[in-house]
Amino acid sequence: MTERITIIGSGPAGWTAAIYAARAELKPVVYEGAFNEENRQKGTLPLGQLSLTTEVENFPGFPSGDMTGYLDTSIEDSKRRYMAPHGKHGVSGPELMELMRQQAMNFGTRIVTDDIVDIDMSKRPFELTTLSGDKFTSHAIIIAAGARANYLGLPSEDRLKNMGVSACAVCDGALPRFRNHPVVVVGGGDSAMEEANFLTKFASVVYIIHRRDSFRASKIMAERVLSNHKIQVKWNSTVDEVLGDEKTGVTGVRIRSTVDASKTEDVPATGYFAAIGHTPNTDFLKGQLTTNAKGYVVWTTPQRTYTSVEGIFAAGDVADDYYRQAITAAGTGCMAALDAERWLAAQGIE
Ligand code: NAP
């Protein structure tokens, strides 16, 4: 059987595309990704980056309040284990993703918990290969594979991954090695602010290492950080090396001044969190779609989700190095489903 529409990715773009495609009776299948150690380390587990965050305060429709009763009636019990602890806050990232997944399922979306590792775009219908080795064909494809967090690329950073080095405070911050110890966060954007604030729940002090003398982050998030007495900022500094060994893990970082390169300082820390931006998850496309200089999939027609290969559409962060918000990803997911639906109709594929 050839699928009419295959959606690759399980963030807000993928689920919104699925909701629209399912309601158009296109019987979409979503490849939500595989649960494995490689994806955990890369930050590409199912449900995407939002599943690695805490409260989502800016997704319209979810003002602050107690979501418990609503979640009780909208999500299967078995899914509640992924939920962040809840109180009188707005929706959390993992909750929002489970809600979208459930909504897609309610309209008949089929879900496969596996990665797509290859697409043969040279023939129609396209042929897709999964990590498990299955092959199948699909008339239309929506790429909604998202993006993942970057690391600095230092050998010491790589050596100490999972031993104090992380790119996800929300996933790892509560580990015993960080409790009541100093930790560092590298970066000056919203991610760095969010991670630093979150880590103050556990760490004795959080040092933000930033290469300039002002943050890139939004004003509100920067102010929250600057008024938090458990956070200290090391301005104009880059990380030379993550200190520590395989036995004890991270013991600190050596930072160097960007103003006077002869000045270094060793900052003691049991944790090192990279928050320096993202890379789109496009490896499996193997260069078959046109991308921009940063590797993000390019939309070839303004205001349309068309890619350089007809019948393949892109939505969400995999095609967005600028807005990168849950709501924009959801919006482009909707656009991709409508574009795919119209394209399939034009091909006479029902
Ligand atoms: P970002 O805005 O691109 O910021 C990356 C930060 O890392 C910048 O401060 C950058 O420094 C620094 N950096 C990059 N490469 C570096 C290197 N090699 N060495 C040292 N520092 C380096 O990325 P982001 O913080 O992940 O945010 C991405 C998007 O997601 C943004 O649109 C953001 O608003 C959004 N976001 C929103 C929320 C929220 O609203 N709750 C939370 C997280 C993210 P420079 O400033 O010097 O370039």
C-alpha cells in the first residue's frame, strides 16, 4: 500500500500537519522518531524540543491556571508519566505535545515510533526506509523533523557527555551530581536564560558564560536572570575547556576573556550546559533538498511550504532559522498539510 501522506517529526509542526491531514481524510501516518540512546544524546527523541522544556507561557490558548482536570479528561493515563510536575502554571511543554499527539490520534492519525533514515526522492511515489529496516512508499511527504541543540565542539565537552555535560537542563538538571553544586550554562539567548533559571532549583549557583557584554535573549527573560540572586554572569568569556575526567565527571570549566585573551579563569562546577543555538535535523535527507547556508530546508515559493522536490513539503524548525516558536511551527504544519492536500488533489490522488 502506498501512503497518501507521510509526516516525519512529532513536534508542533508534525502534529498540526497530522490534525489537518487527518480531518481532510488523507489518513496520514506520522513517524514520530525512535526512542533510543542516540536520539536521547542528540536531543531528538519523539515529541521534539518542547518535550525538553518546562512551562510554555506563550502558546495562545493556555493561560496560567491548573490544567489537572483538563489533562485528566483529554490524555490517556499511560501518557501522563511524561508530564512535568504541575501546579498553578500554564501548560508544560511535554503536556502540550501529548495534547497535540492525542488530538491527531482522535482524528485517525496512525503513529509509528521509528525514525526515517532515507528517502529515495528520485522515484514516484517516494520510497522511505525506516531505522528498523522497513521500506514503504508515499505520494506526499511533510518534513517536520525539527532542530536540535548545538555543542561548542570541544574534545573535553564530548568526552564528558553524560558525566556532567548536557544540552538539556530540563532533562538532566535534577540529577544528584548537580544538586547543591555550582553549574555553568553557556550562551546568551532565551535558551540559556531558561536553562539557567531552571537550574537554580537544584544548583548552589549558576554561572552563565557569555561571549559578549549583553544578552541576545528577550528582555523579560534576561531580566528574570539578572534579578535571580543564584545566577552570576561571566560576561565577555568563552569556554576553552571543560575540566574533569571520566571518573569524577565535570569539575569545572576554563574560561578565557574575549577582551584580553591572556586572561583565563577556572570556574568550579559539576555541570556544564550548552545553550548556544540549534542545528536542523536534516541528515536523513542526504542533501536531496535545497537548504540555506545554515542547513535549514528552503521553501522555494514565498508563503508556501513547497521544497525543491515536488510532493515534499517542509514545516516547523527544520525550515525556520528565524522564528523558531511552537506557534509558528504549528502554523507552518497547518500550511504544509493544506499544501499537500491541494497538491495530491491536483495529481488526482484521493
Ligand atoms: P539563539 O537565540 O541563537 O542564541 C544562541 C546564543 O548562544 C547566543 O547568545 C550566542 O551568542 C551564543 N553562541 C552561539 N554560538 C556560540 C559559540 N560558538 N560560542 C559561544 N557562544 C555561542 O538560540 P536559543 O537561545 O537556543 O534560542 C533560539 C530561538 O528559540 C529563539 O528564537 C528564542 O527566542 C527561542 N526560545 C524561546 C524560549 C521562550 O520563549 N521560552 C525559550 C528558548 C528559546 P551571541 O549572542 O554572541 O550570538
